[in-house]
Amino acid sequence: MLRQAGPGKRSLLTEVEAKELLRKAGMPVIDTRLARTGREAVSLAREMGFPVAMKIISPDIVHKTDAGGVKLGLANAAQVEKAYHDIMSSVRQKAPQAQIEGVSVQKMARPGTELIIGMNKDEQFGPVIMFGLGGIFVEILKDVSFRLVPLTPGDAAEMVAEIKGFRLLQGFRGQEPVNISLLEDLIVKISEFIDKNPQIKELDLNPVFGYRDSLAIVDARIILEP
């Protein structure tokens, strides 16, 4: 999949493609499947269990929310059917030239500590991994750490410990703590994944939900070298 990247040698993988690659690499990805019709979306939602989230799947749409291509917390079959048609109508109106493959369907993850893990290629140093708290923490406070690929387990531990919000990961004021050991392992796995696939230009896992006993990659984006 990384070599072909679909028709036309496109560089942006769809969410379903990106998550499947990560799943095969042993990472804790929320089960996400492609539905090409409203009926298929309902069938997948029933199989996964409500509530579910749905997002447009198109290699031409990067900012799905801006195109009206995201629906969350769908609690029954009627809502899923309506959401499918609403997404398609909105996307066709706002991005009429976009190639549409369908929608992704995934079970809503229970709330956890929002984390972000990403990778960009620096022209001088090569792949650089970034880790931080997600949500407003990364948008406003820029509370993140960086390391060069490949990472050692020690590097991953330092990345996690050096962010200003580390106390939040430990369960500050009664909040559920994040399993630090699993988090460090995930960062190392991502480093190994990138090292083995040098054609990856950018990787963005946001959010990753952290829990006491597990992690869940809720959304993923992978861009390949042109």
C-alpha cells in the first residue's frame, strides 16, 4: 500500500488505509471500516455497536470537518443513515471535484487523556518525531517534545517525561492516569515503523486517547513522498 498509494500515485493515504497500516504494525488503532452506501454504514455500525463516528473518505479532502464530512456520537441506525446522506450532500457541495470513496465508520472511543504523536521530515536531520498533550494543549501551549528517528526506549521515556503536562499523565487531581509504559512502547513502535518506511513524509496521530490500561489511536493521517 505504501508503494502504490492507490490510483494516480497519490501521496495522501485515506484514513482507512493509514489505520490499516498502523494496525498491521501492531499499534492500538480503533477499528475503522469503509462504507460505500448508507445501508452499509448502518450494517457496520450495528456490528461495531453504537455510538459511532463517521467521516468522509476522499484522497482529495484533508480538512474533513471544514467540508462537513464528520459526524460524531451517532446513537442509532436512523442517525447513521441520515449522517451518511448529510455528509455526502455537504461534501459534494463544498468540494464538487473531490473523488469520494465513501465514509469511515468507527465506534466512538470513551473519553481519555488526549495525546498527539507526529512525524515530519527535516531537510537537514531527517525524520523527527513529536509527542505532546493533544487538544488545546498542543494548539495553544505548544507543550511538545521532539527526537530524531530512530528512537531508543530511553529516548521515548525522556520525550514523555519532559513535557510540562507530564503530571496530567500521572493522574493529576483524580483524573485517570495514562499507562506510561504502553505510551513509551507506542512511540518506539512508531519510530521503527517510520524507519522501515522511509517513503513516509508526514505522520499525524491525533488524537490518541490514553487510559490506565490501554491506548487508542482515534485518527491517523499519513502523507507519502511525492
